[in-house]
Amino acid sequence: MSKELFWLTLTVAMTGLIWVPYILDRIMVRGLMPTLANPSQTDQRQSAWALRMMAAHTNAVENLVVFAPLALVAQALNIHTATTAFACALYFWSRLAHLVVYTAGIPVARTLSFAGGWLACAILVLAIFKLI
């Protein structure tokens, strides 16, 4: 497995698991049966950190739609350089940091970690077009 696919796989796995903590919070706040019931417009209770984690999860999914195809295009074109491996690792760690600081409610760090993920995607684009 290439380093790019390794980091992509870790990123997809992380993104696929982000929902677990905020659903556990929902069970604690609302109770098991209300959580398992159909969504209610009247019962939207959730801890503040869980609401932020839900927003971070939505953002992670939205950005995965950009990162994953870039990593897969690099793989398909057999582009495996130290730069592309770095970009994919940067993306993973930036998104993990984004999740943590967004959930914790740290605004400046949230923006910087988001920018790290964006930079990783920009590096992949440049590598695919052989500009770096």
C-alpha cells in the first residue's frame, strides 16, 4: 500500500467514526429511546461540545470529497513522492487537529487546522499537474 493510500484510509476511517462520541452524548442527554426514535423537531437537546463535533464531522465529510479524489488520482497516475506522502499525512493530522480544536471550541486553532487540510489538497493538485 502506498503512503498516500495509507493516509487516505486512516482519514476515511477517522471520518467514519466521528459520529460515535456525539451519539453517545445524545444518549446521555436525551436517553436511549428518544435517541433511537425518529428525529424530533421538539427534542434537539445536545451538549455544546457534541454540537461542535457534529459541525466538525460535517466539515470533515465535505472536505473528504476534495481530498479523496486527489489522493486517488495521484495513485492512478502512479505519483508517489515524498511531497505527496507529506501532503496526505498533513491532511490527516490537520483534520484530526481540526476535529479536536473545533470540539474544544478553540477558534483560531480551528481555522489554522482547516487551512492545513486545504494546503495539503493544494499540494496534491500541484503534484498531479507536476508543478512541484
